[in-house]
Amino acid sequence: MRICVYAGSNPGADPAYAEAAADLARLLAQRGIGVVYGGAHRGLMGILADAALEAGGEVIGVMPQALVDREIAHTGLTELHVVASMHERKALMAELADGFVALPGGAGTLEELIEIYTWSQLGLHDKPMGVVNVNGYYDGLAALLDHALHEGFLREEHRAAMHAEPTPEALLERFAGWKPSALGKWL
């Protein structure tokens, strides 16, 4: 079992973001759940990878060759898949994962999260998704999704598919209830 984690390539201004990344990594490792992520050694991505590895977890990175060439790839991962494009990166990350979590991040993190959310709406996957809403980081996204629901651009079942919890542990508990057949996998 593996969780794809989208996270910033910067650590962010609030130390709570790095703490949440490390907490998520340790929690996944403790539960025997591997990490799939973008493969970088810096920012929240690097903190996530290092903490998971230190806790004995599996960490699989997926990175386009152009970014490897810029020397931002983490060299100590369990596996690093080098692909040709960002499109291939996102597809392979989705294929390798049993669920999706977004930590705080910028445009790239949001783009990846929204794409996988869209894939869920289109029926391309039925895997749990959510954000670790550290200190309300994703409150604006939740408000936008609620507004889209209210204005008739989003169905209730699609809005309900995107979970938001303040801690990694609370989010994984939410995932445990995703569907009865998955209950044992997430606990």
C-alpha cells in the first residue's frame, strides 16, 4: 500500500508545515504504507522523504529527466523513477498510489491535487484524497469547492470526496472510512 503525497518544493514560512510533513512520513512508515512523491530532496518534499526513510519506510520518487538534470532529485530513495515529462510523472504517481494526500505547497501542488480530484470525478480512479490543512492552509480551497457546489458546478458526492483534516493522523482516519472494503488497509 502506498500514498501519493503532493507537497511544496519549498519549506514554507510556518515551521508547522515541515512538522506536518515529517509527522505524515513517520505515521505512514509506522503503518507500513509507502510514500510516492515527486522525488525532490528539498522543501517539504525532502523533509517528507527524509523522515519516512529515517522511520524505515519505503519512498518512491518520480521525476522528469529535466528536473533530475537540475540536480534536485533525492539520491537516497528506495526507488527513483525518471520519466520524460510532467504528464508521465503524474500518471505514474497515480498508478503507484492507493490514495492521495496534499501537504501545503504552491501552484504545482495545487495543480497535481486538482488534477487527481478531476480524475476521480471522471471515474478514472476511486481512491481516497485529501489535504492536511495545517493551520488552515487549505481553508481557501475548501471555501472555493463549497462555493462551486452552491453555484451548481460541483456535485455533492464529488465535493465529499475531497477530505480536509488538520493533522495527518485525522486524515488517515478519514481514509479508513472511505469504503468498507478498504477499512483494514488504512488502520
